[in-house]
Amino acid sequence: MNGPVIDLRDVRKTYHVGDISVHALRGVTLRIERGEYVAIIGASGSGKTTLMNILGCLDQPSAGSYGLNGLDVRGMDEDSLADVRNREIGFVFQSFNLIPRTRALANVELPLSYAGLPRAARHQRALAALQHVGLGQRVHHLPSELSGGQQQRVAIARALVTNPAMILADEPTGALDTVSSAEVMNIFGHLSEQGRTIILITHEHDVAAHAHRMIRLSDGHVVSDERSGAVGLDK
């Protein structure tokens, strides 16, 4: 499919709390092409979580338009949005979000179950995804039998298994130690080399530095948008 994976135009989001209006996003325009590795960075209150929720079709903008892989998602009903999320977006969360009493293979198969794939096909694709993240020997382990880094790799395999248009990772190393964080970021690097579209949401400069493009938010605005070689990290 031609065209960008993400095409946001003048997106605004306003929350109403009693008589108070909170302007979380104030006219964000953003285009992300296929195969880009992008970090969206900002402090608490910058609007990055709101932007992530809109990019992930977990929330709708108050104004503006959002095109995702050629689909105009604004105005879709919840069932349609759920289908788009399952088909087009691979989510990776800080807290892993694995089902505790379900083995790694079944956790990874879950999006394929929602998509209605036959059991044999689900099994084959989930196994391949786990092997892709280096967990081919851990397919029958429960989350409690895996380290934090291994659990996050299961989550990455689950995000990959539907071959989504993009991987959306929210603070993917936030619950990990330094060694596990490096392993996870190496996997994202390999996926980027293979042409995957990856979007990291983070407040950590060292995590954002792995991406090839860094978009900074502040007070609901994009304040900078820089590519590798031009990105100056705070010292």
C-alpha cells in the first residue's frame, strides 16, 4: 500500500472536567512513513500519552483528521476501531499485559484468535514470532517462569504476529533493568532494519536515542522533529 502509515492533520484533543477544559493536544500535524523508527518524547503533561491513545485508536481526536495505513479512522464505531487495532497495530506496553496463567505461545496467539485464524495457522505464526525474538525454547513457559525481559519479548512477539502496519511501544523498558532494556531495544533495532514501522512513546532520552527520528512534545504541541545526526540529546 502506498502512502504514509500515519497521517495526522491539525489533531486536537480537549478534555472537559466539570467547568474546566484541558487542551491535551493543540493542533498536531504529523506524517510517519513506512519503515520509520520514531520516538515521541515529552515530559509528564506534554500530551504524549494522549497522542499515543489517538495513534493506537484507543481514543478519538476532538478535531482534525487521522489516517492510519490509508484508513480514515475518525468517526469509526468501537467495533470498527477494535478491528483496526487488532489488524493494523502491534502494542507493546510497559507492564507487558500478558495473561498470567497462559503459556507464552498462547499469549502470542491471542490476536490471531481474535482474527479468527485456524488453530494450526495460529500456532505456526506464534511459534515463528517467538523464535524471532529469541524465545523459541520458552514457548511453553508461563509469564511467572520468565524474567521481565523475556516477558517483554513475548509481548513484542505478540505485537508482531499479525504483521501490523506499525508497532506502538509505550515506555517499553520502563519496568526493566539495564541489561533487559538493552536486549529489548536491540530487538526493536533489528525489527527496524527489517523495515518495520516502530513508534516509541517515552520520556527517557537514552531510549529515544535508539530511534532514527525524535519528535518532542510540550504543552500539546510538537516543538521539534529531528532525524538521526541532527538530534541533540540533553547532556
